[in-house]
Amino acid sequence: MPVPVPGDGPDPRARTAVPSPPSRRAVLALGAGAGTAAVLPPGTALAQAGPAREAPAGAATVRAAPAPEPGGLAPYASYWFPDSLPGGTPGPGVVWRSLKEWTPQGDPDLAHNTASVPLAPRFTPVPANADARAGRARIAALVSFGPTAANPSQGSATADFYALTHWAYLDELVFWGGSAGEGLVLAPNAPVVDAAHRNGVPVLGTVFLPPVAYGGDLRWTRDLVRRDPDGRHPVAEQLAEVARAYGFDGWFVNAETDGGDSALATLMRGFLRALRAAGEPHGLRITWYDAMNSTGAVGWRGALDALNQEFFEDRTGRVADTMFVDFRWTPGSLAASGALAERLGRSRHELWAAVDVESRGWDAEVRWDAIVPRGRDHVVSLGFYRPEWTRNHLADRSPGAFHRADDRFWTGESLDPARPAPGAVWRAPATAVADRSTVSGLPFACSFNTGHGLRWYDGGRAVSEEPWNHLGLQDRLPGRRWVVDGAEPRPEVSLDFADAWRGGSSLLVRGSLTAPAAVGLHAVRLPLTASTVAELVHTGGPEPVDVEFGVAPREPAAPGGPVPYTWLRAGRAGGAGGWRTSRIPLAALAGETAYALAVRITARGNSPVSWRLGALSVRDTTAARHPAPPSHLGVDASARRGAEAELRLSWRRAPGPVRHYELYRRLPDGTRRFLAGTCGTALYLPRLAPAAGERAAAFELRAVDETYAVSAAAHAGFRW
């Protein structure tokens, strides 16, 4: 695999030089690189402020500040060596841990790293693009969201983040990382898993055994596959337990340390079978990377063939769920691989053909017809290596600039999946594979929040001026960016960060409209009743526009066909007045199923328009509107940094359905300031400073449901 350099792109983290690979498609050497932030050592007991006393929901609890803990309180994504540790001393911010010694009970960061959103079921709508195929090739992506040793568990105070939103085209996400100097087993952090699961995408952790040239040691391979006296594979059982405890979906296993023999290969296959046996009852998956073969040597085949098929399918059945075929593939080797998979009784689309986009993105040279040809069946599936290039290559890494680049990568140059640019060399995913959706029940809401922003908005008002990222707070966004019908020239449609109703962003449509512009939003499967209503929260610029809401009671007749919307008036926006809420009864469609949602805007004059959609919801008016509050909010640990403090807080989950939790601080003047949000039941605050005259910081925690209704607050305090 290609060799990444830690800190790729204009990143303030220190860069670590690595040797040049022998070829562009050489081996994967180092993961995401070492970070510099302190990590809580394994086994460190957090300083307790005393046990949480029983208190009713909403009751205030003020706890005294415990003594500072050495090493800091910041939780990070977990990483380990299989068992034995390297010699010497770890680098700054790195903690060497043995996976064999890990237990959930002894994990101080478990609450911060546990995902909360279950994997949602998905359906496949009729594609917007005439060439996109359903039931054929799918897409996997290997993504490094941060450094291996300092990847925050619960977001961070910057908007410069790879906020992946095009989940509709993904079938599997690998949380990529690991290195010989930090750890070889990397578990995904909770925000990534929660966002992916909300969109029906499974997430795999990484087991990376690096080449000897990059610090690999065959003893780590032997540690991984070793059997105990009872013939069990203890590390395989640990990997399954980690995935279950943290709430992710399996492991990407990449064995690239050379020097083994056939006996070691047999042990590796036994390890994979043990991992499958431990994980299969819980739905855990395995993806095998094409490196080690049945001789025990590392010989990247660029194919599924007789030398590596036993790691994919052996005489007793399935070993790995999918295989990531090395970059050395050729059109002939992929065709032969697909044929072999079918002879083994497997789908050819369980093979991911690796495509390296780390360094050149959409300018990468890809032999598309060897993977996803047009006009005939797809050969195998597509595996992107490092699509976060869309962020890393930018000089301007503002959220808006990133999403413009990311939309181009996934949708194509035209930025409209229904109308690809003629002659485009880059075969964007939207032009090859069918999108998918999880919006299949009421209530449904979207505030067009991408999971990062320059500030946080609540009710159209900024309640924090701090940049942030937390992918778990991301909405289920429109999968098709952006299908626009009617208006020529096409207006600009984007996710914009200059203003929002809730979260960090809103949908912005702007340009000169010579005709009504219909913007496709979500593909859905929503049963409509006499009490179903839709609500739009929107605002316009100086030039007023008429707004309509579109509901499609059936699907297009064929891929790329027109969507048969029924249009309902949603009022007028623009001029004075700011944000407004339009309520649209859907009783006229009672008994129907909504298959797609859209908006259509019509200019009232000849000047360019600017219209924002801050929130969209579809719900049954007979349903309850407010969730129950969380309880037992308290400060579990703190450490002083001069006048500031860092804190760990936790609480008990609110009963009933909860989308996420939002933590605010009540200031002495009565105003509320947003601090953080999460889908879980624990938060870390890196910097808290006392306000003038404040004896104790006052916290308010609320549960938020799928329609963004909020609960009553649970209260806690931190005494200065």
C-alpha cells in the first residue's frame, strides 16, 4: 500500500519523515503518525470527586474539584499492540498498551469511546443517474481521521476536519491508522461510528502489521495469531470484545510483515476463523488485505488467487467477508478474481479493487473500465485509499471550501449526479453506483448540520463563537448533492457555514433564477397519514422568493428519470423578518408513501436570490414532542491548568429515544453558552475558565430527539 506521511497537508502537527517507497503502489508503512498531546496512561485511576449521589432528573449537583491527574484527562481513540511492546521509550504523547491485557472494566476511556447509534437499515432508491447501478459494485474507503496516538474521542475545537457526508455511496468505512511506533490495532472513535451508523454504514477498526522496513516485527504477527494451551486464539477474542464494547462492526486485517512461513499462514487463517467465530453472533465483519499469502510470505498479488484465497474462503466456508485487493491489480487480474470468487460461491462484489487517491484525488489515473465499466456489468467493487485528500490538499481548509471539494469528488465536476459533466475523466461514485438512504420512518428531521462548523447555532442564534467538530452530531443529509431541475443557468446549491438554524450549517441556494428551481433533498420511505405535517425553517435575502415543498408519492420509472413531485405551498421568504417556520399539512397525501422530498423556489423579481433552508422535518402531530431528561450529571474528574480547568463529565442516559445530548453553561448574567454535544453519556471539556464573580460553573444538559425537541435540563456544577 502507499506510504502516508504523518501530517499530510498544511497541518500544524509535526511531520515525520519516512523512507520513500520502492514504487507508488508499495507497502503501507506508518499509519496516521504520532500526535503530541498527552494521553491518559493505561490503568490510571481518574481522580474521583466522590460517588454520584442519587438525585432526581434535573437536580443540581456541585462537586469539589479533585486534584489534577498526571498526563492529562483528554480521552483519545484507543490503540494497542497485540501483546508484547516495542523496546525503548514511546514518543511524546504515545502510550504503549497491550491488547491482550485490555478489559472493559479497566478502560478509563470506555464511556468516551463507546458508540451509541445502532447500525441503521438501508434501502436503495431508483438512482438519479442513468448509469448508476443498484446491486452491483459497492464502495469501501480507508480514511485516516487523525493521528493514531492523539485522535480525540469526542471531537475537538476546530472546524478543520474531514467531515465525511457522502455516506450514501459507501458500503464500508475503515478507520485507518496504526504504526510501529504507536500501536498496531486502532479502534474507531465514537463520533465516526455514530455518524456512519446513522447512515447505515458499518465501520471497521484496523489491525496493521507493518513491513520490516518500517518497523514491523514478526513477533507481533506471532502475538496476534498465538494460541493458548486450550487451542484458543485469545487476541482474536479480545478484538471481538473490543468491537462489541465500543459498538463498531469488525476489523480490517492487514498483515504486511514479511519473513513468515506456511505454519504462520496456517495460524493466521486459524486466527481469522477464531475472530469470525467470536464476532459472527454479534454481526461483526472481517476485511482481509491482500498481502500475506498461504506460504507465509508477503507477496501482494493484486488479485484473489490460489495463493491467497484461503484467507477469503477455504474448504470449510467463509473466512473474511471481503478482501481489499492490492493496488497491483490489472484488468485481467480483476476479471480473474471476480470469476474465482463466483466459483467459490461468493459474490465478485465482495472484492474491493484498491484505488489510491491520497496524493492526487480526482486527478488519479484509474482504469475505471476494469472495475466499474459503463454499459456492462461491474467487475468488482471499488476501494478508495485515503479520500480525505479532499481536505488535505487544500490551501483554504475552511468548511465551505472542503465541502465544495468533497462534493466534486463524490458527485463529479457538474455537482449534479443526474447530469454528469460530458467527457469527465474522473468517474465519480454518483455516476457509477446507486445511492442509499436510511430515512424510512417518522419522525424525520434534518438541520443540514455537517458535523463541524465555525460556531454553534440554536434557533437561528449563535450560542457559541468557537469552531468545533463532532461527526456524531451530523444530520442525515441529502444523499444526492445536488439534483436541480427547472432553472437555467443552474443556481449554486451548497452547505453553508455563515448562518444556520441549528448546529453549524444550513442549505443555501443562490443565483439568478429565470425559472423555478427544484432542489432534490432526501430519498425516503415515509408512510403518510392524515396527521402528518412537514415543517420548513427558512429565510431569504433582500429579494423575496416563493417556496414550495415537494413530496414524491412514487419513484421514477427508471434510473435518471424525472421524480414525480406533488408541490405544496410553503409561503414566502425574504425581505425583513429573518428565519420563519412554514408548516405544511400532508393530509391530502394520507395513505401514500413519500419516496422523495424536495423544495422549489421561485424568484419574485429579476435580482439574484439567496435562500436558506435551516431545518426540515416530517412528523406525526399526534406524537409526543419532548424527550425525557438525562439524570445524574456530574463532574467525574478535573485537572487545573493555571486559571483554567479540564473536566470529565458523565450522566445516565435519558429513557426513551434520544438523538444526542447538548451541554450548555449558564453564565452569571443568565445567558447560555453551548459547550459540547455527544450521542454518548460522557464528555471531556479541555478548557474551562471562571467567569467574573463566579463561584461555581453551572452546567445544563438536555436530551435532544429526532425532531430536535429538547428535554428539561439536568444540572451540575464545578466549584472554582
